[in-house]
Amino acid sequence: MTDPEPTAVPAARPPAEADAQEPGRSADGPHSRLSANGPEAQRSADGPAPLLLAEGLVKAHLSGSATVPAVRGVSLRVERGEFVAVTGPSGAGKSTLLHLLGGLLRPDEGELRLDGRRVDRLGEADWAVLRRRRLGIVFQSGNLLGDLNVTDNVELPALLAGVPVRTARARRRELLAELGLGDKATAGPGALSGGERQRVALARALVNDPDLLLADEPTGNLDSRSTREVLALLTRYHRLGRTIVLVTHDARVASSADRVISLFDGRIADDSRVAEPEPGRDTEAVRRILELGAGRAPRTKVPGSPGARRRVKPPVGGDRTAPQVDPELGG
């Protein structure tokens, strides 16, 4: 059940900059706007910049007359080809963090970089172009356009990005077939079940073959069969070298990831690599995910992981996430 949506506290807007060039694809090179002496310049000198880098992200919402912190100084580095699952109890700030990473919210503090280029200062128009070309976003509620059928909902982002109609159509057919929706192409969102709408939303997010997929509970409304189909598609997409960051309460989904980040009270409490499970047994990471889903603090951490070592008390209260709106698709 979705809690009332809070009003975001407006972030301070820095002076306008020449940010119209798409991050990571400018004519003068992907790192041209980085400081020559800054920490990112050092990372770039040592090797390629990570696909996604967040440093000290802070975001608060207004709940009535009170300011409620949602994300508190989160720093996160995601390399190309990683599959990262973000877990934690309701109210931990998971969806808010995902919306910050996708440019749907502006951080009150901190920086966000894509391919080494700073993007947190981009305007809405530039973010819309960036999402269309390089990001795919799956919202918790699907956010399909009610006036369009399944075919049009899935093909629209590709057509907006300038993909030829024939290519967009072929990609849409392939995705719908893989998700068991081949016979729903002409149906409207109102004729679909909740699980079917969520699978259509996933197909829409993948139609442009994005560099980075951000997904908020992509299997939250699915039955076991549909969950397996979505997991198979995500796994295949990941094996092609694509990068995924998703929020989930489902241990099956999290155990498919390379890495599990546990979020508590707006902070990263644990960041662990997922070991290969022994047949018939859950890994330590998956056991911890199950505890997080039940709202209990993790008892232990996976040996050798860089996460927090202390026991963290879960937050009290409901989920305080930002509105799930895609300005590009009008959902």
C-alpha cells in the first residue's frame, strides 16, 4: 500500500552551466569538464571512470510542516556491467535514492556523475534527452500511458529517441515475446493485470537498450511465473554487459545480483558481494535480505565485504518516497 507522497524540498539551483552536451558523449571527450586536480581526475588517470558515481547525496522531503531526511550522505560507485540490488525496510530511502540516480529528483547536496561527467546540474530538458538515450527506468507503479495500447507504450521511447520505426517494432516484438505478452500487443493498460502492466513497463524501459537500467520493485506485483520471466530477461540483459540498479524486497531477485546494498534510515548500512549459492541453500547475503524485508537489522555481514560493521536500528514509520513521475513520458 503506497503511503501519501511528500512534497520535495526545493534544492538550491547553482548558476547555469553549458550542460547541454550529453554526458559522456561530448565532442571534446568524456572527461573534459572534470577538474584537473580533483578526485575524479585522479580516478580517470588510474582507469576508466565508473558508469555511475554518487558522492554525498542528500535529499529531504516535506511532510506537513516537518522536514524529513530521506537520503543522508549516500556515496555509491557502480561500474559498467554490474548488477546491484538495493534492499531495506520501508522508509529507508530506497526509491528516493533511485529517483536521484535517474535525475527525477535533484539532490539538496552532493554530486552525481555518469561516465565521469557531472549530471546533477542538468536541466529538465537535458535530463529527458539523457534518459531517452542512455537510461531505462521502471517505476513501482508502472506509469503506463492510459490512452496508448501496449505496442505504443513500448515503442514510444524508441521513436522519441529517433530509432527507425521498423527497428522499434522488431525490438518491441522481441521484448513482449520474452515477457509472455505477445498476445497483449493491442490491449490497453486498463485491460491488463497489475503484473502484466509491470512487465510492459519493463519492456518499455529496455526498448532503447539503455546503458543503465534503474528499476523500482520490478517484480513487486508479479506472480512466481512472471517473476521468473522477468528474472530471466534481467539476467540475459546483464550478461550482455549492461548495468542494472534495482530496488527489491524479493530475495530471488537480489540473489541474482552481483552486489547487494542494504539501506537503513537513508544511509548505506552494508555493501556486499553476493556469493554463488550452494545447491539447495541460501547464501548469507540472501538470508540477510530476508531479514531486511522483515524490517529487522542484519545480525552479521558477509566476511570481507566493505559494508557497515555495527548493528543498525531500522527506521520507524512508513516509506517516504518521492512522486513516481516520468517527465519524459508524462506517466
